[in-house]
Amino acid sequence: MIDTTRREMPKPATEEIPEHLRALAEEQERWEQTAVSKALARHPERRARFMTTSSETVERLYTPLDVPDLDYGRDLGFPGQYPYTRGVHPTMYRGKLWTMRMFAGFGSAEETNRRFHYLLAHGQTGLSVAFDLPTLYGYDTDHPMSEGEFGKCGVAISSLQDMETLLQGLPLDKVTTSMTINGPAAIVWAMYIAAAEKAGYPRERLGGTLQNDILKEYIAQKEYIFPPGPSMRLVTDTIEFGSQAMPLWNTISISGYHIREAGATAAQELAFTLADGFAYVDAALERGLDVDSFAPRLSFFFNAHNDLLEEVAKYRAARRIWARQMKEKYGAKDPRSLLLRFHTQTAGCSLTAQQPENNIVRTTIQALAAVLGGTNSLHTNSMDEALALPSEQAVRIALRTQQIIAEESGVANTADPLGGSYFVEALTNRIEVQAYEYFRRIDELGGVIPAIERNFFQRELSNSSYLYEQEINDRERIIVGVNEYTGGNEEMNIPILEMDPQGEDRQVEQLRQLRATRDQTAWAEALRKVRRTADDGANLMPALIDAVLADATLGEITDVLREAFGTYEETPVI
């Protein structure tokens, strides 16, 4: 259950004004009746209502009246100190820039490995792996369900051999690796661990992040395999294994990104993501783990949308809520358990196929919001991603966008540069209030999994995405190049990435040879061990590592778990 108690938030503007602000309120009223009235008579405002990307009303002016109860020590504090509203590190980017982690993956492991080396050579500081759809669903490349999907949205990984090829020549002791995979995350992580150790990198020295956030799959992305109960067991197995054997690895990246891409508002993204995070904490505690043994290695993954100031406020509210809940509800003693560390990716859903060069500008604004909001890691989308996977030129521009923000904009020179802005602080408070209201509603439904089973999250996202689309259709919301400024839409000369057309055939042949030459006895025993472990409730990670070392494929291991756990089918929201 989520703790729905919260501190008293600033009073709404309609309530009694504190005495020390009454003079300001009177002065503001005179300003509105004189200066504003005259200005409106000359130039009426451009629209009747101004709003954020989340359709929240934005007032003409923000003053101390909008944050009347703001207490610096309680609500903001200093960077690197509780409640971490202003950042998790005292010097923020003055000491170390955020990790520039460009999401990459397409076609075969060989092609993606070449892209990784290219990105590292151009200044990227962390690896991030995208997997293709069959891999995300636990199918091998030669499975009938994989036909036509090889390498389309990421790299195809079917075996330990593929993972070794993917990581060939990469300095795994010097860069961290993020892997965006959920349903079969434990199996793919086992492959990564085994491949790294075979290359000479011991598991305790490996750093990186496994997305592994199955709850958001049921809520938004829909790439689940097993029912919620067994899926949560797998996630808890990885948290337990990581806390004991891999101290540098973030075993879960609790993800709001896909929730936002599915149509969530900023407040919904924040609330649903943190609710999932608290559910994982509860599951680990039920396993018998001490909160401080695993909480320091939990991480988060947020979206950066177009509304720069709303996004900044979202990140600041997220840090504050997480710190307070971990301290006041869960009793965490290690300061690291209170830190909400997060990766950000710019909003893929904001990119347009029309005038794709405009996406460079959108991505720059979004990346700037992430940096101003204190992100720890950042991926910038490429201008051509509304059309295809990014070309080398497009991904280089996206990486250079981060580097220009870091080196030329000046925003990395001070911690939380927008802190103290009346508008930003008011937005931060408002998003926090909205998040706690969602926590209350989720709690009334019995928690995250009952809320999923009752389609609560799905319905909320459907309503928000419908409203957003209607605002575009009604021209209340302008999207440049889509419903306004459309001149030039017929001109499009963007080079599109082309994958090796023989890559799929090679991978299918490699799988055939692997199955023909592996030790059949060791392979069969390894899969039997996976099934026994699934049935007896012990931690599955050691058995999964043994299975991939015995050359069991992703699909074969997933099939064993399908037999043990069953599969899940959602009741659609109508």
C-alpha cells in the first residue's frame, strides 16, 4: 500500500491571504486594474486560456502569493540534502556532467555493436540497448511470431552468443550499460552477466541499469508475458540477486517514460511511476530484504516533453516525494536510499513526420528541461525517429545537442538554476498535490496490481490522450508543421537507416548451428533446473545464468517459464 498521508501544501489562492502578503495582493490587484487592463485594450491576449502540455491552466503572472507557505528548509533545501528538491548532488554538473546515454539498437548484434563503437568514439559516456519486438516478448529470431520483426525496433538477441557479439570490444569496466527490456529482463540480464564474465569482467565490477519495470508494461507499453504475480516475483529475484552480488548495478529502472508516451499528463506520469516504485519496495520488503540493502540501487526513467517549465517542476516534485516517502514511511536510514536518481529520454511521441528537421528544436527544448530539472542521465531522440530508426548523421546531431547544452548554454554552471521561480515552485507544488491525490485513489483500489486489473491506469491514460488529441484537432493546441505552419511539408529529404538485408538469415543460421552443436545433456539439465527453481520459489537468477551458459536460448527459457507461470491477457478498455 502507498502511504497517502502528506504534509500540508500551500493554500489555494481563494483562501485567506497571509498577513505578510496582503500588501502585495492589493498591489497586484491595482496592477491588473490599471496596467493590465490598458494592455488588454490595446492588444488582447492571443487565446482565452493558456495551458501546459498537460492541459493545466497557466496564469498570467506568478508571485509569492502563489507559494505563500513555501518554507525553504522544508520544501527545497540545498542540493545534495534532504528533501533533494534541488538535486541529488551538492555541486550537480559543476563536478560531473550527466551521463550521455544514446539509445541504440537495430538489426543484428554485429550492426548494433558497430553503432556502439561509433557513439563512444563521438563522446557518448554510457551504453543503452534497444531490443527488437521478438526479444522483448521472449521469442527467438526463428520463431514464427518473429517473422517480419527482426531488428525493426532494436537489436535481436536470442542467445548468449548474440550477447557476446553485441558487447565485443566494449570497455564494460569503464562504461555503464542500460538495457530496455522488461518481460524477459532476468534472462537477458543473465546473458549480459555471463558474456561479461567470459570476457574477463567480474560481475561485482559491472555497472548499469536493467529497466525490468513490469508494472508499467501492464499500464502502458503492453510488452508483458506472464501474469502480474509471477512477473513481480522475477523482478524481486533480480533486486535480491543484485543487492547480494552486483553492488554497482541498478536492477530496476522504474519507468514513467512509456506511461507518458501512452498519453499521460506530467502529474500522471509522476504519480503512476512513483506508485510502481513503492510497489517494488513493498515486494522486496515482503521478500525479507532490508530497505537500505536495495533502495540505493533503484533508479527511475522519465520522459521530457515539450513544456519546459512543467517538466522541470515534475522532476523536482519527484525527488521530494520519493525522499519523504522513503524516510517517513519506509524508515530508510542510508541517505542513498532517499535519492531519486533518474534517466531522461526526450519525448518520442512529440516527434513529427512532417518537417522532421523541426524535431531537432523540440529535442533541444526537452533536453534542456531534463538538465534544468537535474537529470542524472540523458538520451536525446534523433530527428528522423518518426520515420525510422536513426541514421548515423541524425544520432550524431542528437548527441551534439547534449554536448552543446553542457558546454555552451551555461545552464550546467549552477545547481537548480530555476529554483525559486514563483512559477516553477507553484508548478512543483501543484504536481505534488496531484500525485498524492492519485496515490490516494490507487490505495482505495487496493494497490497498483488491483488497479491494473480494474483498468484504472489504462482508463486514465485513454482519457488524457483523447483530450490532448481533441485540443490539436480543435486548434487549441498548435503543433508546428502539423496543424499550423505547414508550408514545406512536401519537402522531405531525410536519409533513412537501412539494415543489412542478410542479417536475419545469418542469425537464423547461427541459431541452427548453436542448437546442433551445444551439449544436449547440459542444455536439458539446465532447463530442468530453471523449471524446478520456478516451481520451488527460490531465486531464479543463478539458474538462468547456468541456462544461458549451457546455450539455452531466450525463447527456450521463456517457454519453460510460460509453462510454469502461465501468460497474461488484458481486458481492453472500451
